Amino acid sequence: MTTPQDNWTIQDACDTYLIDRWGSGYFNVDDTGLLAATPQQEGGPSIPLQNVISEATQRGVQAPFVIRFQDILRHRVISINECFNAAIREYEYQGLYRGVFPIKVNHMREVVEEIMDAGSDFHFGLEVGSKPELIAGLAIHEDAESLLICNGYKDEEFIKLALTGTQLGKKVILVVEKLEELARIVSISESYGIHPGIGIRIRLNTKGEGKWSLSGGDDSKFGLNTAELLEATELLKKAEMEDCLQLLHFHVGSQISRISTVGKAVREISRYYSKLKHLGFGVQYIDVGGGLAVDYDGSRSDTESSMNYTISEYARTVVNTIQEICEEESVQHPDIVSESGRAIVAHHSVLVIESFGSVSKNRYDTTPVSKEDHKLVHDIAEVAQNLTNTNRRETLHEANRLKAEAASRFDLGLLDLADKANIETWYWSIAEKVGSLFQDEPTPTEVDELSNQLGDQYLCNFSIFQSLIDYWAVDQLFPVVPLQRLDEEPDNEASLVDITCDSDGKINRFVSEGPTRRTLPVHQFNNSPYYLGVFLVGAYQDVMGDIHNLFGPLPETHIFLDEDEPCGFYIEEVIPGQTIDEVLTDVQYEPRQLTRMLKKQIDQAIKNDLVKPNKGMKMLVDYQEIMKHPTYLKLR
């Protein structure tokens, strides 16, 4: 527990949670201490998330739920297009920018449609990598000038579907991942009498870094090496389809944190492009794939959860590098394609969770020692009384020894419950005091670890596995901030634990100015709900969660700015989360059958005089009624 200071300011809150850094201008703290969204960045209207929660509550939505700021989506789409177009003007580049959104990053229809609408003036297209994605993409994609890029391994059905788009006048490009696919594409296209758009993914020598480094380099499962590329060109020549080769593609990994990696990969693909142009192939596009990063931890560095560049620098690097190689090779500037999904959707989505209780190690005060207490109680109390700044580490070591001895004696039956509890209470009191003596100077590792153990566990009504799968699976950091009381200094430290039955269902890594924190500064509970926001969760988390513990997906509120509304926004749509019976149906439990099975047991209990008939029927009615309720805890 920390001691609040009287001179705490809003800026202190921003600095503590690094809001000004990872927030990218989309989030701030207002004068009343509420976390607010600014979907159009500086100069635009500000929406306190507490106001959204209040409006959502009136619509029957309770935490946990997801807030989607559709105006942030639009802003991100426009920003990336404007950055590339600005770079093209700056370098007098002769090609165009034709970005696409990879549906796999967020499949939600409302998200994809909003992106398509925002990108319509820029002829912004789509990227798909499976037959279900292609089915959706063919229907949503309507702009004849934008691209529909088809990545991933393809069977005959996939190719026929894609060629349907070509026949409808769409710019569909089938990207070849392996040679066998190219032969299949050529054969099916010839049988249909269609001239297909073909791309080839090149397996570059350049590798990414971090969690997704295996997406590129020689060990990548995707793409053709140089020898296979030459074989592909011969196959196209033989089929008289040289002009069908329209695009070269690469992907060296998601969340590329170093701009130097981007430059190196773009330089390499530009060489391939130039050599193919010299061979007479009419390649029109270079697709630089995904990888445009998001600064999750606000460090603006080349760590796995950050990036050492801006979108503007990314665009200039891509444009300038391609231009330099093309001019050196005396070939035409290609149109540029990027598949930047994470950078478009991450910021728009906020996970709102409510903390409803805590587990504390040091929740009891020490009591005076009596002569009836065990000698170990007297010993550890004396250690505590003699604690000074000079002997703080020695005191901690002695307290550790006494706690371990108490555990050993208890195991042998030589220590009763009251004495063991007393010793543990004294131990945690000593640990807390030792930690406070190191507040203004470098802290030894053992004290750091102890401080982390001393932090409370705040119980939160949500599931890590459903809503933050990347946190659990690949150690992805996400910013977490209290949504209220930010004008008050936090007086506690805590990790966050979910309501699943798994010990992994916890958040105990938080963004920080220095090394990753193991606890989050939080406030003591009062009589009001305590809400926390998990930010930058719009990429992958919406679509990769499972139904662990049968909690199912969360409700969503879709927010649009509107200056005519008194609160400055309106909830355009509420998408309810799944009810208990819906989740059960997903895993083949038919609710009516379950009801019949339970009724049979209740009838038998009535016959055996275990319950009265009216009570038994009331039990069955309650069972059926609760099935219609949301899966998460009902806190109010």
C-alpha cells in the first residue's frame, strides 16, 4: 500500500500510466479525473469512458464489455493513406498507394465495413487468407479500383471463388504461396477462359524480430525462394500468362519494432521486382505485407511491445527505398500495397472490466505479543521492533528464516494455527516496511520480488482467455488504466485476476517507464463501482478468444461522435454477448434436453421426499430462467 500525496495532479496520472505515450493522442485524462477518448486526436471532442459506461448501462449492458470507437477506426484508415500519399508527393514517386485491410486481424463485420467506408476515397481494399474470409470479402468488396488480395494456401474451391470476383470486374490477385498452387491457378483459369491476377510471395532472406520472427526468412512456411521463382516464371511463360504476374509480396512478421528491418526487407523485394521487370514481366504492385507496429508500452523503442518509428516514417521508408532501387535499376515505379491491420484496428477497441473485490496478504494488523505465544512469535516480533534503515536487508533475511521455520514446525505438528497466523502477519508487516525503506533508491531483486508478492490481487469480472488471448499466449503487453479517480493518487498496488478457474487467468505485467511492472497502481475500493480499461485490444483479441469456462464473447457498444448530442456521442449499436443457453448450444448441450434431464432428477427427489413439489418446480423454473442470463457475473 502506498501513501497518497496532497499535490497529485492529472499529469501525474498520465505519467504513471504512460497515457500520453501509448495513447497516441486518442486517450487522455479530463479535469475531473476521468479517462477520456479523443477519437479525432488533438482539437477533437473528448468522451469520458465513464459516460459511455453510464449510457451502456441504460441500454442494459454491464461490464465486462467492449467499447468500439468507430471514429478512431476512420482516423487510422485516413492517417495511413495520407502518410503514404504525403511520402509519394515528397519524393515525387510515380506510383500509387493501394492499401488493403487483412480481415484476419479483426473479422467483425461492423469493423470491416467501417474500414471500407473510411477508405473508399483512397480505393482501400481487403486481404483474405481463407475460404470463409474470401466469401465475406467478395460480398463486402465493391470498389472496382481497390484490390482484393488472396493470401494463404488455396484449393480448387478457393481459386474458383477468387475467379468469380475477377469475372465481376474486381481486381482480385491470387498470391502464390507454393509452386503447386500456381499450376492449379493456371489450369483452372484456362478452363474458365479467364486471365487471372497473380501475385507471388517471395521468401526473403530478411527476417523480422520478436514473437513473429519465423514468419520470414529461410524457415518461413510461406513463399517461393529464388529458384522456385524462376520456375514459376517459366510456367507462366509456357502458359502465355506473363502479363498475369501483377504483384510481388513479402511478409517478415507482425509487430516489426525496428524501422531498419522494414527498410532492409523493402530493399530486397525491390530487387526482385526490378529483375522481373528486366525479364519482361509486367509486375504492377509491390506488396510490403503487414508488420506496421503498435506502441503498446509507450516506450517508443525497438522492444517487442513497441516501435522505434512513426507511421509517417514507415511510409517514407517504404516509398523512398522502392524509388531508390527502381531508379538504380531504371525500371518503372510500382504501385505500393501494404496490409497494415494491427496499426489500423488496435486503438479503436477498449475492454471495460469491473473489479469487485481483492485478495490481500497483509490485511490483518499485528497484535501485541503475550507470554502464551510461541517463542517464534516473540522472535519475529522482536525482529520487527528492531528494524532500521541500516539493518533492513538483514531484518528481511531473519524474517524469511523465521517464517520458513514456522512452516516446517507446522508441518511436523509442532505449531498451532493461531501461532502460525500470527507469525505470517508479522512477516508481511516486516516485508511491507522493508519495501518502504527502499522507495527512493535502487531496490535489491529480493525486495522487488517481495514487493510484487505484497501487492493485492484485484478480482475482475472477465476472462483472460476470452478477451486477452495474446496476453496469455504470447506475453503481449496491453495498457491497463483505472477509468475514474485519476485526480486521486492511487493508494494501492495490485495484479488483476479474472473469474476463470485457471491460475494463468491474471494480469501481472504492466507498462512502465522502466522495466515492466508486476503490479498496477490502483485505488482502494469505496462505495462506487471500480472500472478498469484495457486498451489497444482491437487487433486479434476480438476474434481469437475461445469459450473457456463457457463465458463466451462480450457485449459490444459502438460509439460515434455527434456534436448535436448533449454528451457529444451516441451508441450506434449494441451487440449483446452470448447468454448461457447460447454458449451451451455452441458445445452441443441442447437447453431443452438439459431441462428434461434435470426435471427427471427433481421428480425423483420429490418421489423420495427429498424436496417438496412446489420447491422442486421452483428449482426447475430458476434453472430455466438463469439459462437466459449473461454468462459473466451479475454484480448489480
